[in-house]
Amino acid sequence: MTSATRQPVTPVFATPPRLIATDLDGTLLRDDKSVSPRTVAALAAAEQAGIEVFFVTGRPARWMDVVSDHVHGHGLAICGNGAAVVDLHGGPGEHRFVKVRELARENALDAVRLLRDAAPGTLYAVEQTYGFYQEPDYPKLHMEIPDALAPAEELLAPDSVAAGEPVLKILAYHPELDPDAFLTLARLAIGDRATVTRSSPSALLEISGPGVSKASTLALCCAERGISHEEVVAFGDMPNDVEMLTWAGRSYAMGNAHPDALAAASGRTVANNDDGVAVVIEQLLAEHG
């Protein structure tokens, strides 16, 4: 095998791809959050060949401006780790929600309570369709100013300032715990009340509705299009990509990927800064051209 030289490991499949599902941060995007000219060209070539491209990310819809200039074809993205399907055609600030898989407030409150008990010192933020709310001591981890500051229990209350707006996910940050240890602890504590994952290098967890993941929402979108999982090629680098990498007919972990993503994927490509997604797309187009 060629993994010792960090070259792509390409599984051989007879089924031609019909959809490419790619994560953004640490995968499609370089570390400076840019999309390289080579990657732009590869995405355009894939869609010209009749292969749909889905951006599948933990980012909220309002953070999708980073790829707004590279939307082709249908322009759909799966955001919030599967909590929303968004039409990007409107451009920055004009994204339209096509599908929302919300986290019920009762489940969200249970998750907050259970994790507070299991990991004292945990701090929370609440991600909704259009708003972002956080506890006063939650660190400045994101590129925006919160719409309101209050304890998570108040933010999630039935009479909260944004009670009529769906909750997409909760963010839970711990200032001291190891990120992977925090993820394991949270999954054990919360159980089936919510889906817990992570995509940050820090101890920052993302908590969504039960059964909501990149994979489950991607599967729904593919079923609507008559696309089987064997016809999907997926790319990712972090634990929140694991289910998608496992579900897709062929999948690639980046050279910079977390060990869990490497274990879940059927193939491996080079790092995001080396255009690992573009490298594989070029090979796929040559293979099935």
C-alpha cells in the first residue's frame, strides 16, 4: 500500500459515482479557509460530468459564504451536522432552509442537565436556524456576536427570546477535558436523548437531535433523488464525519484526519492543504470518464 508515502489509496468500485459529499473545514477547505483553484476546477468538472456535489458540514447556514462563489448545479448543502438542508443559490445572507431536523427543547434541556452533572464546568451555546445564543462565560470560539446571553436553561425554555425558532444543535465546551474523553463521557451521559459528536480540535461538542447526523440527512437527500449509497463518494476528516464515511459506497479520509475518520473510511487521500478532495475527484473522473 502507499499510505507510507501519504498518497491516495483508491478503492476500486464498479459503480459509477452519482453524488460527491464533502465536508468543508479540514477537508475541502485549506487551513486558511480558501478553496484552491484546483479544487474549484475539480468540483466544476464533476458537476459537468453529471455528478452532484453536496457540501456536508457542521457549519451553520450563515457561515456558508466561504463556498458561495463555488456553488454550481443545485447548490444544496447539509449544514449543522445534518440538522438542516440549505439552498445556497440566494447568495450570502439569502440562504433558504429546505429541510430542518430540529433538536426538541425537552431533549436539549435533558442533554444540558445530564452533561452538567457528568462534567461540571461545561459551558453552552445554542445554535438555531437564524440565531446564535450563549451562556455569559462561554468563550469566544466563533466569528460572530451572540444574539443573547443567558444560562442554557433559560435560552432553551419554552418562553425564551427565540422560542419560536427551531434549535439545530447545542454547543458544549469544557475548558479542561481532553476532547475525545469529553466526547466519550458526553455520549455515555446523554445516551439516546441526543446525538453527540465533535469537529473542533478543542473540547467542543456538538449536540443534535436523536438520529441526526451528516449520514442520516445525506441518506434522506439521496433517497429523494433515487441515489443509492453505493453511488456516493464521501470525504471527511473528523468524528462528525464518521457515520457519513461509513455509509457512503466509497469514502476518503484526509491525510490530516482524526484516527476515527481514518478507521471509518474505505480509502485515504492527501491532506486538505494538498487538495486531497480534488486529487480523488480527478481520479474518479478519469476512472469513469
